Amino acid sequence: MASNVNPTVRRRRLGQELRRLRELKGMTAEEVAERLLVSQSKISRLENGRRSISQRDVRDLCGVYEVEDQRIVDSLMEMARDSRQQGWWHTFGDIPYSVYIGLETDAESLRVYEPQLVTGLLQTRAYAEALVQGALPETSTNEIEKRVQVRMRRQERITAQNNPLRLWVVLDEAALRRVVGSRLVMREQLEHLIEMSQLPHVTVQVLPFEVGAHPGLNGQYAILEFADAADSSVVYLEGVTSDLYLEKAQDVQKYAVMYEHLRAQSLNVEASRHFIAEVAKGYAD
């Protein structure tokens, strides 16, 4: 198997297939857990792709589900083997949001709403450093540098020559007004934002204060979509101690509709660039 296999995506696909086999068998996760003498939470984590799946797990589950076609078993075993490979982000050690990075690395498109900050994929290094220092004041210098390096590496999806990530960002005006680092850092960040927004696959819209109440008041979220039809869309909600991933079709649809409302209430692309430029000019003054 090729070395560029994304382990996060492989785990998701394998988990979805194992869930399908369980449902075809008419069994609940609790029943499977009881048969294998494991916790029900383990079965859930295997099926949602949040946990690495061993070939032994696959073998045992195929036994419970009475899968007789050896080709199916072999295919699932191969997926389990691929899912245990390490993605590029593992070279940086323990990264809190590694599951998200794995999904982002393989996504075809990403829609993001940011109420407070410039989204990570469009941050300058100086802005990212100041942001991590301010958000995590007790973090060591080495850890700050590691997080910034990971963020810069993630941005390669935006500048890739082949198959770049299609990015659509709605930024609340607060993200432009909040001074992260210094006024100079902010001016350079906003100028960079304008430059990146001119890429054909990057769209940036500003949601001005004058809009008032809007559907995004509950906070930041991202919608990831994938080229392979086998990979369902995911809504990502970042938390302080843990993150939330929503994959049910009705949940994704609700957030997608909410995003359309945010886009409609935001300034158009040209007006957004002009707005950002005016704020940047204020930092220069």
C-alpha cells in the first residue's frame, strides 16, 4: 500500500464498514461488546474512527458478524493495517487535534466560520505565534514552536500546485478588530488575508457587526467535505478539552444551511477585501 495513505480517513472508512456489517447482522453495539467481552464505548470508538483498529479487532468483529466472504475480510484487514500508519503530523509528537488534521489533509473542500480569530490556514507565522502565546500562557516555548510549525505545514494544502484545498471562510468583524500580537502583526496579517483571498480556490467574506444577531452566535465551526463518495461530510466543533465531530446527515445539513445564512448576511468578496483593507489601513495609522 502506498505510503501516502491517510490513516485518519482509513479509520473512518473502516469504521463505517464495520458499522454497516453490524447493522446488517441486526446487532447493537452493546450486544457486540458483550460477545467480545469489551466495553460498548470501544465498539463505538472503532466505528466512528476515533480509535486505531487492529487486525485482531477486525478478525474478531468479522467472526461475530459471520462474514463468510474471505475477500471482504482481507479487504478490511488491509484497511486496518493501513489505518495504523502514521500521518505527517505524527512526526511532531502529541498534537491535541490530530484527528482533525487527518481529516483536513484529505478533504476536498472546507467551509469555516470564525467569530474571533483569523482561521489557522490563513494565519501568518507572527500572528500564529502571538495567538498561541496568548491563548496558552503556560505553554513552553518548544510547544509553541511545535504548534506553529504544524499550522504552517497545514497551510501547504492551500498553496499546493495539484488539487489544492477549496477553502471558504466567513470571518466575523471581531476577528479583524482583535489585536493579536501588535498593530504591525495585525496589519501584516490582514494584508496576507487579502492576498490569499485572491487565489481562485480561496473565498473570504466578512460578517460585519452591523448585521447584529446571526446564526453563528454559538461559535466557531468547520464543515469538511471529501472527494470520495464513501467519505461522509463532517462538522468539526473545537473544544477546550475535547473536540466534537458530527457525521450524521441531518446534523451536517443543519450546519450547512446555517452556513448559507452566514454567507448571505456577509459582505460579498470584493466588499470584504475593501473592508479588510480599510481595517488594515487603520493599523498602519
